[in-house]
Amino acid sequence: YASQTSSLEVPDSAPYRENDEYADVDWDNLGFGLMPTDYMYVNKCGAGQHFGHGQLNPYGNIHLSPSAAVLNYGQGLFEGTKAYRKENGQLLLFRPEQNAIRMKSGAQRMCMEAPSVDQFVNALKQTALANKRWVPPPGKGSLYLRPLLIGSGAVLGLAPAPEYTFLIYASPVRNYFKEGSAPLNLYVEENFDRASRRGTGSVKTISNYAPVRTCTPMDSFLCFFFVSRIQKHVLMAQLRAKKNGFSDVLYLDSATKKNLEEVSSCNIFIAKGRCISTPGTNGTILAGITRKSVIELARDHGYEVQERAVAVDELMEADEVFCTGTAVGVAPVGAITYQNTRMEYKTGSGTICQELYNTLLGIQTGAIEDKKGWIIEI
Ligand code: COI
């Protein structure tokens, strides 16, 4: 497996257990923690080349040069998608080509080689099938598949890596938040930004998720000298929010601080009457596949959906707020605190959020007929 240019090696000591129907997992107590499975998919290519055939290897640590571009300069992208087990035992993937397309366009922005859409989708299928015994029983969750594309080649000066690694690992999961399916309690973060104009907010780059504050000229000066101190403040802000009982942080746009942006790990929607609004994909918003699917389903159900700048003040008037994301699904928000004011929202039966959650999950799990061609059965 190891090639001369390789900066990634996979130990061959992981167990192969192909025949068991189900892995030994407490399926009733799944959260969103990593539970390593049997196999991961690995494929590598040199800069300026195309990805060839990849392979399934036992899940295990990877070996990287300390000067790998991903470690030094954050040249990396990730994706997330889920495989569900249908009652008849077949596995279902949801719109995997959308993840492939997003990874390809992200790779262009990050000057990386990317697998083709076919290679990406085939790799997902292989990884899901090889780890089938880790796919929860129907109704108990899903197998989360995490594709990564990293600059694995060594660099010293700032430059694109000479080698790229595309890999996919998997973990059985259920609810993302510790609240389970209970409504979320969000805190509007005003001191730190998620993304800046003309930055990479719309790209699923690994560095968007360990949030860095957008700098004013004075901040840039301070950043230069006190980077570690400022980053500590970012972590402290998140920890403080969690310590104070909040589920997560809702960011505002960095330019005006007047419009909603995203929650750390998902997109945000508000609903007033039969009108649903979500921040438009203007360059700082991640174009979520769940976001896009929920917009389409909501329109099918007769709701008006607006993709636009959504003012933070509209939170005062909203009937409902909900989040969408692959990991999160469609999650109701019960309360948001903004500038010491706590606003509460409708949740539970009869809500738009519940209707969209049921429809989307129904399609994803095969309980509702897929009339859109979103599902791939494997
Ligand atoms: C996902 O929803 O799949 C993501 O990639 C977000 C991540 C922060 C869990």
C-alpha cells in the first residue's frame, strides 16, 4: 500500500469482522461520539494528477509528516453524510453526489485535487457496505460517513501540497446535541464571527469549524502578537455558552452584526405564519444539503421560502426557529438569548419544523417514497 511519495500509512492490525450482522453496540444510547468501525477508505494522488483507485483499509491512525500542508496551513476539506438501514436490510444514501460536488468546488477554492463525483459516490458506497454491521437498526440512528480531503504532502513555505489524500471513515450516530430531540437553547454570539466577506465561510474547509475571529486592522496587529491568547478567548466564549446551559452559539454576519449567519454546526431557519426564511448563500453561509432539501420540501408543502438577509431583530417576531444540517438533521430551537433577552418559540407537534423533520427523515429512511431521486439504495 505505501508508495514512495506516501506520507500516510495505515496500520494493518484492525480487526476484520465481515460476517456479523450487527456490531456489539448499545443501539439505544447512541449520541454523536466517535465509535470506530472496521474499515476506512483511502485514496491518494499527487498534485496535478487525478485520483485513481482507492482501497478499503482497516480503520486506524494515519501517519503524516509534521510538515503536511493540512497540519501547517489547514489545507483540508471535510464532508458529512449518513447511511440509513431500511426495514428490508438495504442501506440508503441521501444525495451523496451533492457532497461530491461541494467537495470538488471547495477543492478548487483551496487549490487541491479532488476525486470525481463518481469516485466520491463509489467510495461512500464501499465504505458504507464494508461497515454495514455498524449501521444502526431502523429507527435507531444512522452510520455517519465523514469524507476528508487533505493536503497530506509535506511543505514548508506556504504552498499547495504535493500530495492529496481522500479518505472516508464512519461512525454510528444518533442525536448530535446532548438535548437529544428536545428543543435547542441558543445564544447569539456578538464578540466572535464565524466567517468574513470574501473568506471561506461557504466552503466546508476544516478551519471554519474551529472559529477564528474576523480581524479589524487593530485586531490584525493584536492577532499577530497574541494569536494564542485571542484563540483562547474564542474557546472560552463557546465554553461559557455551554456552561451557562446553552446548546450552541448562533453567529451574526461579521460586517454589520445585524443579520443571522449560522449556528456553529448547522444552518438556521425562522418561520412566521406560512413564510420561512433562511440566510441566503452569499459567500459566508455554508450551502447545506439538508438546508437545500428542506427548502425544496417546504415549497412542495406550500410554504413560502425566502433565502435572504434575515435580521437578528426578526427573532423577536418569529413563531418558530429551527436548525438544519446533516449531523443535526432538522432540530427545533426552543429559545434564543440575544443581548440579555430570552425569546421562546413554538416547538413540538403541529409545528412546521416537525412536519419538515418527519418528511425529510421519512425519505432518508425509506419510510416515505422518494419521488425526487434523492436516495441511492446499496
Ligand atoms: C455535518 O452536519 O455533517 C457537519 O459536517 C457539521 C459538523 C460540525 C458536525
